[in-house]
Amino acid sequence: MTTLEGRNRTALLVIDVQKGVIDGAYRRDEVVGRIRSLVDRARAEGVPVVWIQHSDDVIAYGSEEWQYVPELLRDDAEPLVPKHYADAFEETTLESVLAGAGVGRIVVTGSQTDECIRSTIHGGLTRGYDVTLVGDAHTTEDLSEWGAPTPDLVVAHTNLYWGNHRAPGRTAEVVAAADVAFA
């Protein structure tokens, strides 16, 4: 499947589920609950959980808004990848973290659907990863005031088009949290 030789493992990515990013997002509590359940399952199955944390001019590194939501606690042994761009691979240690763990497939959850989630799923696929988007474990805020579709439509559209992506030797899929298979 993946085009990354010798990298047969799967990792769960938890992207930007930070106070200043997800608070007020569409179906926030449901999405956070599903991510927490996936984190618990991944840990129980020995699947790497990689935490990705955004900072920029709006969300300052180390600030209260930069912190992960209290419902999600990172184990100190789990990698934390700070980022400054929407694509979690761009100028970060994500690729080296995944390579070191033998990962060729990523399962993606988190926030913001229309920025960091979309950029990272595309970034992963173009870099040779199989990419599973958890269709009910990503969300975004309402940006319709600035011409964007409402959050429910952003999530639905992302799930629709990602389910139809493909690339040579790689897979792209959308599954519900309850149907995620890490093996």
C-alpha cells in the first residue's frame, strides 16, 4: 500500500486540538470525545500517537490558547510536533518521528478541517503515506461570515472529496471513529 518501504506501522495523528483552536468549533465535545476514544484505543493496541501543536501570531507558543484541551492528555513518551504552517509536515519533525516509528499509514483527527486537516492529509499522501481521515473526528470553526461554507458543510465536503482521492501505490479513505482499524 504505502510507497514508503519497510514502513508498515500506523500512527494516530492528533492535530491542533488546542484551546485556542477548537473551543467554539462545530460539534467540539463530540469530536474531542471521539479523539479521546481513539487515543485510548491506539495506546491499548501499541499504536504510536503523535500530537501536533500549532503556534503563530494569533496562538502564541506556550500560551493558554496553545495548550491542548483538558480532555486530552498526552503521555510524556508520545511525540509532540510543534508547527507553524497548516501542513503538519512542513518544516517540522513529523516525517522523522514517523520514519523512526516505521509508520507508512497515518490516521488523522483534529482541527481545523479547512486548514490544517486538509493540508496535512494532502501533505501525507504526496509524501507517500496511506492516509485515513476519521470522518467524525475532525472539526472547524464557523467562518461563514467571511464567505466560507458553514462548518457542517466544510466537514461533509472534506469527507466526500477525501473518500475519492487516490494516488499510485497509496490509499486515501474516510472512516468513522468506530470503524478505525489500526492493524
